[in-house]
Amino acid sequence: MGACFRSANELMDPRGLVILVAILVAETSCVADGTLVFPVERHKRSLSAIKAHDAQRRGRILSAVDLNLGGNGVPTRTGLYYTKLGLGSPPKDYYVQVDTGSDILWVNCVECSRCPRKSDLGIELTLYDPKSSETAELISCDQDFCAATYDGPMPGCKSEIPCPYSITYGDGSATSGYYVQDYLTYNRVNGNLRTTPQNSSIIFGCGAVQSGTLGSSSEQALDGIMGFGQANSSVLSQLAASGKVKKIFSHCLDNISGGGIFAIGEVVEPKVSTTPLVPRMAHYNVVLKTIEVDTDTLQLPSDIFDSGNGRGTIIDSGTTLAYLPGLVYDQLMQKVLTRQPGLKLYLVEQQFSCFQYAGNVDRGFPVVKFHFEDSLSLTVYPHDYLFEFNDGGMWCIGWQKSVSQAKNGKDMTLLGDLVLSNKVVIYDLENMAIGWTDYNCSSSIKVKDEATGAVRIVGAHDISSVSTCFIGRILTFFLLLIAILNY
């Protein structure tokens, strides 16, 4: 508590601020919250590297409920999502991971001693310095935002003490620092296939202390993480609260041609049916009813997909494979392989079941359908859940068995890019619903500008030709923010 009585000059000293944050974090409990229109990239990695990334992501996506699940996608083509955004005045570029499993935006700050200084992704990392921005303001512990974040006033708070943040992820990595308010620059859609820069003042974390995978390692290092979760602290919620956007976003990931669409705003075309989001959950949970393989419904216990005790089914575009409870996985795999009884399976990198197959996988293997509440179905074709490991006809199975997290053996179902690719997926937080439809993600969608009523075309993007951070073949993704015109 001695830190609460330091002088203002000491607090503004970077070393003193780090010490202050560390002390405040040690004395204050915090729940991990976490999450914009920018180009998002996905970097190619080996299967082993993807699995390692999945293990880390299992901690991040479920840190609020302390579960250890996760995923990846088409392992031979994908990696983490990241986007470039502008912060400050004048704006500087920062590369941050896009994460639908957490809420706040945070970036590494100038006083951070263990933050990465270079990245194997080939991007130039930048440390955020509040003093170099004309519009930066520290958020003090006595401000409303801080009190709301901590569900009440902080003990020993004085107006000159910054509001601290701390997030500990399930993989053991952690970030802590303090909140600042500054301008975020994004792209507002102002015509068909046309955008214009716009900025808005938001509150985000200034990272002073990093540990674990977020520390000094240069492998896959970025400037921070931007959460797209449901909490009031997320960028999406802040923009909505200021009247800039509605709390609706969508994505369409093209795993055939590469690239895709990510937009904030109401999608009017294509039309999408939805299923309710489970209320009062930290993530995008839905009610899964049954699974069908080749028109045969899996015979499963009636409570296996229940959402109680932090279990249930999560939709998350930040993961790429699909993780199923052991009982579900075993039945699904048995039915998937029924059509090919003579198939010989090989274990690749001690984690993927693979096989040699020269035919058309869509003709040789069954379609899998997930059925949700309100009669919404998700169709997964063989070319979605099977991926080609090399050019020699070796195919691998993307379905994965989740790790049991409870004494009763119940596991969580996590559906990632494996089942979401080549579909428009809409997250409608205004009506607490999520939905999808099969779609050509290299085309375009139509979104509505709530201020003018105009309907605009938002197209797919691939920014690999203008990025300096690509090594080899890359699947890219464009994140496009739809903002409402200021009155």
C-alpha cells in the first residue's frame, strides 16, 4: 500500500510507474477481459508450432473461467490473426493480435523492460509512449472507468494514481500495466468498396510488465492484443457506447483463395439465420443439440453439451480446428471413417491422424452437421475438416479431442475456423445472437450505415502485396470497421 503515497513526479517516472503497477496488481484481483477496421494477417507455421500456439490460446480464450482448451485451423496454412491499427496523435502503427476470446485492447509501452523488441513475423514493433501523443491521458484510479472495471473504488486510491490492469492467461503468461485514453484511428465505410480514416477516443491498456509467452521472445511477437469480447471494456463496446457503431460484427474467412472480410455493422446481405447466445457467459457460447454424420445422428448422453459449470459450446474464430468431448470425438471419427474401411491411418508429428488418399475427399467422406437451438444448422464438408498435409496425397483430419476438464469427464466443445471458414458469421450482440451461412468469402457483403440508412458494399481484401511481414505462403484476412457518421 506504500505505493499509494508516492509523489506525482515519482509516479510519472517510468521505473516508478512499473513498481507502482506491480504493487497494485499484487494487491488487486482482476478478471481477464479482453478484445477492429484493419488488415488482419495469418502467418504460416509448422504443425508443431500450430499445436504449441493452440496450447497458449486455450489459456487465453478461457482465462475468465480458468479452463484449458483451444485450437488452430488449417494447420498447414494458418497461424494467429493480427491487424495494424493507429494509436495516438499523430497516429503511429501497432500490430496486435485479434482475439474474440478476450476483451480489452492493450499494447506494449515505452517503460516495459521485458517486452519483445523484434518479431520473427518480420514486422516492426513499436512501444507506445503516452508522452509522444498530443491526445493521451492517463486514467486514474478514481475515475468511473476504473471503478466499473474493479466493481467499486480501489482501496487507498488517490487521483494521481493510474488505474492498473492485469491479465493472467491460462498458459501462465501475463500482462500488467495501466489504462490510458487516446485516439484510435480506423477506416469508416463511406461508399461501395470505399473507406475513409476516422478516429475515436478509447481507453486501452499500456503494458508495463509482460511474462511468459508475452515476454521477450521474438517468436510470433506482436505489439499487443485486441479483444473482441462482450465486456464493456472492449473497443467494440466503447465505440458502441459513444454512438459510433452498433454492437454487431461479422467475418468471412476464405481458406480457398486466402483473404476475407471482417466488418462491424449490420449485415443486410447475405441473409443469415441465428441461434441465441447463452446469456451471462464470458465467451460466445451457444446451445448445441445434436451432431449428424451422413444423415445418422450420434447417440450421445442428453447432457453432454450442457453449458453449466463453464462447459458447453463456444464459437471462436481465433481458433482453427474443432475440439470435441472424447465421447463425441470417438463416435464422430468412427462414422467419418466408415466409408473407407481399408484406410490406413498414420500419426503425423505425434498429434494428427493422417492417411493417403488419391480420390475426391468430398465424394469419399461424409458431411457433418451441427444442429443448434432455433433450428440453426452448421454444415461442415469433408474439404473443411480434412486438410492436405503435402502434395503427395497425404490428408489429415482436423477434428481434435478436447482435454477433459472435469471429474465427471465432461469436456467443452470449441468450434473454430475448421467449421467457420467459407461462411459469413455474424455476432449480433444487440440481440444476443450468432449466426452463419455458406458464402463465397472472396466476394463481398452489404452492410447498413445506421446514421444515413445507406447500404454499402464491403469487399474481401488480401493485403499481402503491401505488407513487409510475410514469409512464404500466407493466408490474409482484412478487418474492416463500419462506423456511424457523427451527427
